[in-house]
Amino acid sequence: MPFISVKTLRNDYDVIVVGSGAAGGQSAYILALEGIRVLMIEAGRNYDPVAETPMFQTNADAPLRGTETPDKPLGFYDSTVNGGWAVPGEPYTSASSNPDEKYMLWRSRMLGGRTNHWARNSFRNGQYDFKPKDRDGLGINWPINYTDVAPFYDKVEMLVGVYGDAEGIENSPDSPAGILLPPPKPRLGELLAQQRAKKLGIPIVAIHRAVLSQKLDADNIPQKLHPHNVRAQRLVADSMRSRSACFWATPCNRGCAIKANYQSPTVHLPPALASGNLDILTDAMVREVTLGSNGLASGVHFIDKTTGIEHHVKAKAVVLGASSTETIKVLFNSKSNRFPHGLGNSSGLLGKHLMDTVGTSLSGHIPLLENLPPMNEDGAGGDHVYTPWWLHKDQLAGKLGFARGYHIEFATGKKMPTITTGSSLEPYTHGSYGKQFKADARRYYGASISFSGRGEMIPNADSFCDIDPLVKDKWGIPAMRFHWKWSEHEIKQAIHMQSTFADLIHAMGGKVTTKPDPKGRGDILPGGHVKHGVGGAIMGLDPKTSVTNSYGQLWDVKNVMIADAATFCSSADKNPTITIMALAWRGTEHLIEAMRSGSLSYYLSGI
């Protein structure tokens, strides 16, 4: 049985994969299809998007009209069935009581993790993102270039299905011809913004998102992904044929019963399970990686969350893909006489260089969008267009006062009404009732726009994580403690975002409706709020200045690989998910090569 219990565990596996999201799912997919016997351990419960996604229910069908609650912080219909900012029995702490120095940790305790509710925005890192220090002298260069990762971006985009166009934007790499799916047509508000933004010199182009705008070519793509593996081709083709194209019915954060968007449980795991080489154990919390007498990882200790009993399972290699901070926690808690400060921490850099995405937003009312006739603008469950960072030359010349850039995401259109529809009319109507209220609702419905910035953070010495010396979770596992501070670069970037968004709203003939930040910090969101936490176990060329080599393999223990964003040396202004998958694909192929050679020893020489 592919979904197993503690009682049906094998005595040992070739590889244990910790986590089931973008990193864990991608790693298990490659390993299992290549004949490697894999155990995937997931801290959350089993989850089936096909059976559990509420495809057609409206907010009126939900408790409290679908609004957020403490146990459903992103709303009733969000696919995060277990998890959020606070997970019962699983605390984390902050080293500071200053609200500006808090870090918010989001965890999804479910099969597939955050791949179930993410925005699906899929931007490739460019060469500037891999070598940022070469450009402005700040931050850390990656030990790899864009050309090292580009072939794996190609494979990931073909496998999961990404729509978009080639736009020729500086440092926003285009995909080769024939890989991207056609983008959906922009909504009316997006078209208006696109038209007016031209006067400001701001590009608005088709966004890249992991949603099927048409069926995947199951007859040809599998051969490109697995050219020497006929069985893998067949299994992947069968999985692709089970996925339907999006018919614009449901917000993507609910999950997708027709498998049109990318979720690990509907894309990565089905062919891996069909191979017969993957076992999945859910509701199991990994506490530590164990070491054998030979100095290599021998397996993991985990706690069966249904019984509270601790168990050990053996493997020849361990892949950590539980998300950056969860992976760091496992490594910190993997202590031994050889590694008293945590596994992989001989450099003292474990937990350091923690980063998140810079985020802020601004909303406006657009009179030109009032009183429009009814229309279906649900679209592909997210943005159809976006603005990539466009001021590279001004920034390099020192004209902006901050390093690194941001992209802009939009929210507009006649989307599903929420409980806030009535109160959002107050600024325009000052209160109305009865027939007038209905007329006002029709007039203003869809006549708003919100811009959100997603920018790069430069790693700094004040932002890192470690283990709280006192706090433990309900199973006795020491909890994470966060230290956080935005630098002036990020604060000035957020202020620039706010100014740009106001210019766009005014160019559309609108009025800003969001109150400005009284502190003059650009309404920058708390660390962790955007849920793009990266870094903490960075890759590099030297064991003294990094935690892993360029394939994510620990310098200290050669058969432990980090597949998630903990290895990131910079945060970029791009959503990290597709880069996580590309690096996981690259790393697991390298691991397979090492395992088949009969020795992992050559890893010690790095890359």
C-alpha cells in the first residue's frame, strides 16, 4: 500500500524524503520514477484535492460568509485544512517584543503543504538574482548561474504546466518556445491599468502561473522529461491525461478537483505512487536525522502524531524538503557528540541569512469601472498580468536609494463577493439602505483595484533563527526562535512601492482608499507574512562559508540533501516555488548519480 502506517513501514529505504510539498514532492517524483525506494514522511494529514475541493460553493454557502477565523486565517474555503500562523501544540517564539521585529511563521500541516494554496506565480530567477553581489556589492552570490538551472526550469514548467508569454524583460528570463501555455486574456481592470501604465513607463505583461490554460501534451512532454525511461514516460503521460484545463470556476487557493493548477498531491505524487517505489507516511513529525558509526546519516527519528510514540526508520540517504525553517529546525535538533550545535552546522551558519519577501499593498477606487454590466471575471483563479521589476538601470546608477527590486501583483474585477462588500461601500455612500443600497452595490461592485508589491530582501546579520532554550512543542521537540529586522533597503523599497501604486491608481483616474502608514515605513508587512521564507542553510563553494554545496548536499554529512529554499543565497523578487522545484530536480538527479556509482564519497569535493 503506498499510504502506510507505522505498522507497515519497511525495515529500511533507499531514501527518506521529509516533506511533501514543492521540494519533497519534486524530489520523491524523480527518485521513485528512477527506481529508488522512497519513504515520504509528512507532518500533516492525508489530503485529496479531488475529493475535498469545494469547486462551486459560493461564500454565501459558508459559515460567516467564508470570512477568515482564527483556525482558518485565509478564509473558510482556503485549502489549508490544518495549519496557519498558529498550529496547536507547535509553538515558535520571537526574540524581540518589538512589533517591527516579529517574524510570522506559516505552516501547512497537510499532504502537499503550501503547494495547495499558493498563488501559483512562477517566475524564473535571472542571472542578477544568482549573482547579486557582483552587481551591487551587497548580499551573497550563489555558487551557480542561471545556465545551471535553466534546463530544470524547462522541465518543471513542462511537467506542472505554466501559462505566460515571452516578453524580453531584463532579468526575467523567457522560457524556450513551446514550453509555456497560452496566457488568459486580461480582465477589464487589468487592461485599463495596462493602458494607463504605459504613460508612466511601467510594463504590465502576461504573468507566469502554474495553471493549465489548455491540456498538457501528454504524447510528447514525458519523452522530453524522461528520455531514457520508458516506464516513467508512461506513468507521467497517464497522470497528465487525468488533468483538465482550467474553466475559470474556482479560486486556486481552494485546491482544484480537476487538477488544473499545480499541487504536489495531483501532479508530483500520482506518478511517483504509480511507480510502486513510494510509500507515504502522514501524521508523522520528524525530530532528527540520525548518524551511523561511519559518520553518514542512517535514517530519522519521528513521532507518530496519532499515538505520540517515537520511532526510527533507516535509509541510505535523507532528503529534507519540509520548508526552510522546518528543515533548519530538524538540523538544529539533530545533535550528537560530533555535531553538538546541530547537523550541518560546522560553519556556524545554520539559521543565518534568513530572508522573506518584502511586501506591501495599496488599494484604490476607479470610477471608470463603475456601473459595468454583469460579466464573468473569475478568470484563472489569480492574476492574468503583472509588472516585473523595470528599473534595473536607475537602480544600478544609484538613483533609487535602495538596492534590489520588486514585482507588482494586481487584484481587480468582479470576483466573488465577500462579507466585506457592504462595509466597503461606506467610503463612497456614507451609508445607504434598501433599494439604494442595492443600487450602490451594483454601481461600485468591481470598481476597485489593489496593487501588491513583492520585493527582494538582502540578507542581514539581524535576521536569523535558532532554537529557543526553553520552549518545546507538545512532543518535546525544541521550538524555533526568530530574530528579525528589515534594513533601510527594504523599508525604502516598500515606500517606493506605495508611491508607485498611488501613481498607477491616479493614472487610472482613481482615488487611493488605503490609509497611509503613519510611521513612514511604507506599510511593510511583518517578516514571514508573505510566506516566502528562504535561506538559513545557504549553498556555496566553501564549507567555511556555507552549509551545503551547489546540489544542496550538506558539507558535513554527504548523504543528507536539502531540497527546499533553505539553501537560497538570495530571496529575489520572484516567488520561490518554481526555483525550489528546479533545484530539487537538479539535486535529486545528482543524488541518483552518486547512489548508482556505488559511492557518495566524491560529494566531499563539492561541485
